[in-house]
Amino acid sequence: MTEPTPEPSPEPEDQNPPQPPPSVDQEAIFKAISGIDVNTIDADIESAFGSRMAQLDEMLAGLDDLVDQIEKNIQNLDQPKPGSPE
């Protein structure tokens, strides 16, 4: 009797998927796959950032007013009151 010859083992599959060539526009691929426009995202971020900066400017202006008021109150406390001995 002849011995059966073992079948060759299948080639191991490539564990790393092929990468697209560098000339491919990655942004266009992302947009086509996800339907998301990177420029729209950038505009949304800029808008949110601008809004937050405006809020920060308002808070800083309020803080400046508060500091001015406190400084005036301190100056008034340092002034001698009329009719009081020095």
C-alpha cells in the first residue's frame, strides 16, 4: 500500500490589509465613506470656539468691573471719615 501524500498547507493569509497608495486623497475617501465633510466639521469647531471666546470676553469684562468696584471700596475705607479724629 502506498502512503498518502499530505496536502500542502494553505498559505497564511496576510495579517496586514493592503494600504492605499499615497497618491490617494484620504479626505475624499473619508468623506465618501462616512458622508461627513471635514470642512463642515472645521467650520463647526470654529463657530463653537468663537462663541466660547465671546463668553470668556464677557466674563473677563465683568471681572474687570468687579475689581474696579473692590478697589474703589478699599480706597473709600482708607479715607478718613469727616468728623472723626485722625
